[in-house]
Amino acid sequence: MASTSTPEFRHIFVIEDQKARRIIALDEPTYSIGRESSNDIVIYDRVVSRHHATLVRIKPSPKSDNYSYRILDGDLEGNHSTNGLIINGQPAESHDLKHGDVVLFGSDSKASYYIISTSLEIALFNPVEAEQFEGSMRLSEEDNRSTIINDIPENINPVQASVDLLRLSSFAELNPNPIVEIDYSGKIIYLNPPASIKFKTIHQESLQHPVLAGLLDQVQNVRGNLLLREIQVQGEIYEQYVHYLSDSQVIRSYLCDITQRKQAEQSLAQHTFYDILTGLPNRALFEEQLAIALAKAQRDSSALAVLFLDFSNYGRIVNAFGLNCGEYLLKNVAQRLTETLGTDGLATRWQGEEFALLLKRPGDQAQIIQSIEKLLARLQGLLEVSGQPLHLKGRVGIALYPEAGADGPTLLKNAHTALEQVQDQEYYSYAFFSPKLASKSNLLFRLENLLYEALEKQQFYLTYQPLLNLKSQKVTSLESLLRWHHPELGEISPVNLIPLAEKTDLILPIGQWILRTACHQNKAWQNAGFSPLPVAVNLCLHQFQQPNLVEIIAGILQETQLDPVYLTLELPETVVMKDPEYSQKVLTQLQELGIGLCLDDFGIGLGGLSCLQQFHINTLKIHPSFSADLPNNAINLALIRHIFNLGHSLNIHTIAKGIENNHQVDCLQDLQCEEIQGFWFSKPLKAENISEFLAQHPV
């Protein structure tokens, strides 16, 4: 008769899903895995496919007794699962399993594969048979009587006494981990020393003790397999391996203290999936939860919303109070977001002071607006830093599923596009994504690429518009104006060019190119023998707020050898008044270099008079709207008269812009306007045409 030897190793599959944690001993040739009950191994998770994977036993050779298992994505007919397999963090369609491999089927479902020694399994979980003890302890009859039998009380079965005595020197007694046995009636029949020390109240609490609670309920369900669960006893966490030994009517538990491991896992998870500063989920966890929420929304035909949130005044607060204040604000925002969203939403710190939010049950648009206004009001609540009251001003971009996208990346992108729209509109606090916004964003992206190309391939050029003194009829200065000639699109309108460049970081290198080119050209005209004239260069907000602006301008003047008095910088009053303290410092430094300063588009901002009060300005350029209807518009006539009178009183050179006809010129002469700029005198000219123009007009 052939002997049936026990395999040296056992193959164990530990399943963890939404329902439970189970141990399955693998010995069949194949196992189907999925959420349908017809599978050999059922995964209780709706994200898992009906037939998600297949385990196949493989042998190195037909005659070999050793084998392992290969896991395949989908079934044996070639049908793949929806979400695929992630094995040890990497996607795979097929994988030969090794000890310790971890297989992810979904966000909440995984399996671990182990190869364990059969002898260890027997030592831990198999009942000890009396015949085995008798065989293992068979001594001479005399020795037997002297060491065991004589010490046995008359009412104790000798065989049972042998079992008990052997147990004293067995694996269980010497094992440092707790081992507990109960019978099928719930009576405790064995505790090893560590169990007696660790679980001092187990006899009093009996089946209510965490180690024993619920074990009898699983007698019919486990059917000889291992039950693996985690329990907590007085603050310590244990992994409990439970084996139901139906032949001997014994339930044996082997417990491992995993408290330190769980603490380490929690710490690792905290660093892996949570933002260290705020404690909020990080981007990886947020995107995972968004994918799960989308799957549910698709299944239920329900809505959800993705939001991006930032703060318009965060940078100013950090500049005023420091980075520690910024961190304090972000922690406070995170706490308020968590409290406001509750279980219906999720927030993450996306980057910097930017947060992404998920609303799982957003309601209709009116309800979303109400929720956002409530959220912004909560975030704007009073904060105090160093005794100073602070109010954060939040801005929100919103993308709705399914209108604004059917997947996570698209919804996130479109929500951020909506936020950028709010950032451009200073007086709005939120915006919904729309296809029109997407079209505008795509156009901006394409134009930005064209701007890079234009700068690299030198498609930009400057024109210069002369200014005329009405009394002397002489050219007084030139204003440089940026132009762009694209080889395919032709001339790009300057009305669109500068605002587009200001929306990108390219305005800084473009601005330096304009400044350098204008200074080079002015010096070239002087070297050619023309009378020196100031050339004006416009600066926008981003250029003016460069920390090293003065150094850049001084360097270009030195490079081009242009006298600073022949350079004028034109600044809109809105730029100057954005940060008066900063403006005062920079304007003073520029004037110390000898550069002229001109306040452009005077009259349309909110701080025109305040500018004149706070800053020493050489020149004013009146916005063209004031001279457009002269002399027929009585209001404009009165306003422009007062501006000229103000300029004369303060000894500020005042220029009228946008002059296109004789009626305007006659009216301005009556108002004692000294200088004009506009098509009536000259349109903007290319550099090569300026030489001819200056030869024909006195300077």
C-alpha cells in the first residue's frame, strides 16, 4: 500500500474584505475568485468584478511533489476584470505567487499569500492524540510507574494525565504567545502561562471576554478552516488565529501581540495617505476615494461635486506675519473643512494653500451654492494671530459630475479651471465649470505656447508712437509699444497680446526684452545723430512687483549705455496703489537712478488723487475716454479741465491720449493742454520709420 505522506509545506491565502478576514488553505488545482457567490473564493466588495481572478496550481515538473500558485486576472476564458490586479503595488495580469505577496482586488479588498511549514501548523492547531502521546512517551514499565503513573490521582484517567504532563514540556507551554482552548460548550479547558498572565479576567468574563466573544457563533460557518481576526484587550491589539477542531470538539486560539506593528502601520499610513501638516487625506487617498465615489455615482445615477479652494489674501497674510502664521491658518482651515463637510464630503490639501473638496451628495445647483456660501462664511470666521484679527477670503471653483466630466482627472482639471476663472474676477467668490471655460482655458494654453515660440524665434517687435507739444509743435518723447507678427496668424492684436502675457509667467521675460530693446534702439538713434528723446516703457503689475526690478533696470541701462533721463516708466494708477508701501520704496529708488515716472490711464482708477498725494510723479497721462467726445461731452470737458488745472497746480506734466481729430485738438488747446498723443499726430511707427519721421519733425 502506498504511504500517504503529509506535505512539507501548506499554501495559505488570507482574504481581507468588507465582511471579514478569512484564512483559506489552498490544495485544489484551481480557484475562481470574485464577488459572485458561485466562485470558489468569494470577495465581499462591490468594486470587485464578478469573476475577478483565478488561482492555478503549477508544478516545476509532473513528477514533483512541490507546487506553487499562479494568479491570473479574470477567468480562464480570457475575460479580464474591470479594475485589474495590483500585486505588491504593481499592476499585473499574471503573477507567480511567492511567500508574503499581497494582492489588491479593490480599495477595501486584498489577499496575502503565505507558504508555511506543516509542522508549525500541526504544533499550533492540531489536537494531540492520546495514542501519539503513549507512543512518544513509551518508557520501561518501571520508569513509567516511577515518573508518571505513581503521581496520578486515582480519579484521573492515566492517558489524560500523560497528555497534561506532556503539555507542560510541549510547544504550547514554552511558547511566549498566549494560547487558549475552549470546548464547544464554551468552557475554558486550557490557558498557557502567557495567556494566564495577559488575560487575568478571562475566567470571570468567560464568553464575554474579547478573546472568546463570538467564537461559538462561528462553529457552523468555519467548517475546519482557520478564522483570523483582530481583537483588542485593555489597549493591546492581538491577531487571533482560531482553529475549530471538530473531532475533539475543541476551539484553539493562538494570539500574537501586534500592538507595535499596528502602531507602526498607523504611523506609516498617516505619512503615506495623510498630509503631515493638516492631518487631511493627501492627494493619493483623495483620488482613490474620488474613484470610489464616482463608481457609486455611476451605479446609482447620482451626482457629486469636486471643488478647488484657495484664498485671495493668504499670501499677504504670510508676508505680514510669517510662515508659522501660514501653517497655523492651514491647520485651522483643515479643521473647519472637516467639521463643515462631515461625512458627506472629503477634503485634502492639494498644494500650498490650495485645497480640493469632494461633495458626495451635493444636491442641485442652488443647494451647492448654499453649501459653498456656508463653507466660505465658516472659513472667513475670525482668526487671531499675534493679537491681530484676520479673515481669510476664500475662492471656490466647482465641477459637477457628470456635466463637467465622467472621471476623476477630468473633474479635478475642470474644477481647477473654474477656480482660475474666480481668480481672474476679483469680486466673485465661486464659479461653476462650463464648456465655455474649457474652451477659453484651452485657447489660453495654445496661445501661451505660441508666446513661448514668439519669444524664442524673435517674432516680437516694437513700434514707437511720437508725442507732440501743442505750443512748440515739437516731438517731445516716444512711447514703445509691443507688437507680434506670427508667420501663420499674421499680426496679433496688441489689445489681446499684453493681457494674455500678463496671465502667464512670460510677461517677465517679455517685459525685459521690451525694456532692453527700447533702450538699445534709443541709444542707436542718439549714436546716429538724432536729438535725444525719452522713450517710455509700460510696466504691468507682475513686472512692477518683481523683487529685483530696480537691479534689472539698472543693469539694462548699464548694458546699453543709455542715460537714465531718457527712459520713462509708465505705470497705471491701479498698479501703484496695489501696495502703496512697496510702491513708495521702489518709485523712490527708480527716481534716484534718474528715471522718469509717468502715471498712465489717470482718472479711471479708485486711487488717482491718493497717488498724487503719496508719490512724487513727473507726468500724468489722462485716460483716452475723457477726450473721446470732446468738445461735445460737457461732463468730460469739465473733468478734463479740472485734471489740467490740477496738473498745473502740482507742477505735473499732463498729457492727453487718444487724440484723433481736429475738434479734439482745438478744444485741448483752449484748455491749455501742453502735450498730446494719438493718431491725429502719428500712429505707432516701426523703428526704421522713426528715423524718417524725426528728420521731418523738429525735436
